[in-house]
Amino acid sequence: MQNVTDRTRNPFGMRPDCRSFVPGYGDANADFHVVGDRPDIHGGVETRIPFTGEPWSPAFLSALTEGGLLAGIAEGAAPDGTSGTDGTAPATTDEAAPATSNEIAANGGRSDGDAEFEPLRTERTYFSYLHMCVPDGEPTEASYDDMERFFDAELRAIAAHVLLPVGARATAHVLEQYTARAWKTEIDMDALHGEELLGSGWLVLPVKDPAEWAAGDAERLVDALRELRSTDFRRESDLGRFIAGSDPYLVR
């Protein structure tokens, strides 16, 4: 089943109960789902786009581009995924109409900013956070638990074939909730970085926190993504043999 939407920012209209949040971003029919922790750790507090606006964002986004998960950065966007080379939105017309409620939702709860500008050109890839709300300090476990419903709903709606958790917390969560490997997998991100792990209906490829990347980590991720994309990574079964006709019927 395909999701029918042309929205890149917050395509499912998620609206958590917080003043500011960084919604999901990307292709609603993605094959790859990149999962981060929260905005103050993995970026997007100002841009409202996951994994952007951080000192390490250019290296991270470049690796995803070289690995085939991004088609590149849009013209007019800075290498860190912000809206312009000086971190501001591109110039618009003299007067802009007031933001609608849908535009505010797409922009993470803010009426300012340019919800239409799409700095990242996604290539069958979606980005989201375990905790989409911008926290005031360290969020509690109860806050993470409350945010889980939004993350899980998007993950199952996207139904990507490959999950790419970024950092230790996202990796532990994905392994615990979507695989049967948590009990036998040590969360050592140096060892897990770019390694393929079979999950329950998903292939999992953990990514070391880009803020902690050392020499060779970007190249290791690029090589892993290229190798993965050269294989039949899709987690599908053809049930067409059980129904009339010759057309395939692929299910997850």
C-alpha cells in the first residue's frame, strides 16, 4: 500500500502536545527510515528538519548523499541543511499570507519560518525522532514514553524496509522494540556502526552518533549503504501465487 501525499514535512500531520517540535521529514513511501533521538541532540531546533543545523550535519548529510539515501542539498541551502548559506530562509515575496494551521503543524508548531522550502532532497528516505518535542532540559522517561506513540505510528505508516537508528539510545530502542536481538546485542556503537542486523520485518543498520565520528566513520557508512543498496534489501513476500491472475502481490 502506498501513502498518497505530496508533503515532505510532517506528511501525517502529527501534533504532539508541546509548543515546539521537529516532525518527520522525507518520502512517505520510503525504503529507508533514519531514526534519531531528539532535536536538542540531533538537530533541527531552528530548521524543524531532523539532523540539520549542527556542526556535524554537513558530514552526516554528505555521507547519506554518497550512500544514495539523499539526492543532495537543494539549491540555496547550506551544507548543514539550513535554509540558506547564512542559516536563514531564502528570500520570498514582499508579503506572505498568514500561516495556516496545516503549515504551522508542518513547521513544528511555529508560525514563522518557511515550511515550503525543502533543503534536503530525499531519495526514498524518511527522517524522524524518538522524541519529536523540543525539550526544556533533559526529558524524563515518561516524556519519552509519551512520544513513543507518535514515533511508532509514523514508523508503521512508512513501513520502510531498512531502519537506521542514529546513536546509542535510538539503536537500543529499535533493537528492543522491532527485533529479537536486543538481549544478545551489546550497544557498542563503534562496533555496530554500518553493520547489518536482521530484525522482525526490518533490516537494521545502526549509525554511530555523528557528533562522535572519527576518521573513517563517514566512509564506513557510505560503503555500508552502497553495499546494502546493491542487494535485494526489501523485506517482502510475494503472495500472488495464492490468488487468481499472474500479477504479484507483495506484502511486508
